[in-house]
Amino acid sequence: MGTNEYGVVIGNEAIFTREKPAKIGLTGMDLVRLGLERSRSAREALEIIIKLLEEYGQGGNGGYRYKLNYMNSFIIADGKEAYVLETVKRWWIWKKIKEVWSISNLISLEEDYDECAEGLIRNAIEKGYVKKGKDFNFKQCYSDRFMTRAAKGIEREKRSRELLQARNRKFRVKDFMGILRDHRNHYQNKQWTPEQAKATLYLHARDPLINRTQTVCSLVARVGKGGNFYYTTGASNPCLSPYFPIFLADTEVPEGYQEGKEDYSEKSYWWECEKYHRHALKNFSQAFLQIQPSLKAFEEKMIVDLEDKKINIDQVLINEYFGIARGMVRQWGKQLEKLKSEKSNWFYRYYWRRYNKINNLTIEK
């Protein structure tokens, strides 16, 4: 995911199709970066990604600690319009978004598309995915049903659509922050823990076989006539990490922020948050309740200051907000030491012990 100085925003998801991904090619993340580097509008970004896809193809390993090959889905937006673009090999299909949309780890376009690559339908007919003369349904023709179900894409897309429809399109930035933190039934079940997580929007890892991945960062962008505003957690756990502002006019990354590399580093904000996250897993329900009041108050004040009061935003202010967020996380981290550990199953504990060892991270009992 990312944005550029012209207010173009792109989000990318892995999708799994009946066509085998190429061993070499542009990854979805490459296409996001290149689209943002070269575009000044959502439509231009759409056309750039299509051109790159047709010329170079997509492929390569999109995994980190294990191999993962997939095709790609994109949402591309600016202050005036938005598109959903989905791909198979060098073929593509897109639709202009008229109301709301969301993507997850499954094909979202069916018969409701505006344009597609010339060979996409012909290939489907030749492979027997659809009979000649029948209406072409991209999702039905090309979905790898097993991998799509394994990735929980169906449930997660359904949940995101429910949340988007629930507010009748009267959204504020804080609403989107809440959506990206959604645990489905967490607010009804105060004892909910990541060990119970299945198809939540914010992914919690919990075992080495089926649920072995988690969200690594979250971004909310507001673009349009009122100005462009961008907020990120800069951390892998949006339910436990505050959003702070980034990438506003004439500003850089907040002073003191360092991304996460392969191994734990006490200098890295990403790893600092991740270490506290892994502490919190010992008693998640209590850890969650402890940080929520300060997190909510900080974000609400930040949004009002930046968007409603229209305070002059410069590097000093960006640094200040990040400093407050970091201080809040550190204060919460000290409170975690007092929490008593809850019981959890052996498989769950084994998963996190293994990753703590891999990451050179020591978590006290």
C-alpha cells in the first residue's frame, strides 16, 4: 500500500487463480510502487500498471519466510475517482467504483466490469472455464476455490462490506481506523483473544499451519477537496498501536522512526511495538483494555487538530505526534509487566516461542 504527493493511493491484495503464477515477474508490491512513482491521478496509475503488466508480466515470490506465489488485486483512488483492478498473468480487468468497494484475498469482480484485456475471455473459453456464448463471470471462471477458502478471503471481504455499508457512506477517518482494527466479535466478547482469531480483518497469527500470517502495518488516507491526510500505525498491530500522521506537505518520516528489519532491534519503532504486542499475547483481553482509552483520546484529538482546526502541519508537528504515540506505547509496555499470563493451548505458545527465537527477541514470562 502507499500514496504519492498527488494524492494517489493504491492498496494491493494477493488473489489466487486457476492459472499458475510465473516464477519471475513484477510482484504486486512492485506494481504499487511503480504506479505511485509515475502517476498524478488514479486513472493514470491504472493505465501505468496495466502497461507494465502487459510488458513485463507478474510473478516472483511474494512471501518472506516461506514461498508464496499469487496474482494481484488493486484498489486505486485519488480525490476524484477510484478503480478496482484485478489481474491474471498479463491479463487484467477493471471497474470504476461508484459507491464503496473493498478487496481481500479473493477475486471481487464478476460480471460487473468496465473493461478487460483481450485475451482474458478467450483464455477462459479455451481452458473450459466458461462456455462460448455464455456471460463471462471473472470470479467464477478464474478463482482457485481451495486457496481462496484457505486464505479466508470470502469471510473477510464479507465483513469489510458489512462495515462499509453499515454507516450509509457517512464515514470519518476514525471509522476507517476502526474498520482496520476489526476483530468481528471482540466488542461483544471481552475475553476474546487472538488465539480464537479466524477471519478477522486485522489478521492475528496463531499457528504454523493455517493461520501463520498477520497484518504488518495499517494506513488510512483521506484525499479530496479538504486536503490530503495520511495516518499509519507504523506497526504490525493496529488494535494495540496508535495511528500518527505522515507524508504531509514538505515533511519527511517522523524523527526517530525506524522500520522493522529481519531481527529485533530496540531502535526500531516497528519492533518496539511488536515486542509489546507479543507481551500482550500473554493476557490479550486485559492488555487491549488498558491501551484503548489513551489510544482513542489521542487519535480523536489528532484528527480534530489536523483536519478540523487546520493547524499548520510541518515537520515539528509530525515529530511531536509521533513522539506522543511512542510515549503512549512505552507507558503501556510498562503496564504489561504487571499482567498475569492466561492459559493458552500448546500449539499457540509453540508458534510464538518459535518466532521469538527466529527474531532474536526475548519475552519474559
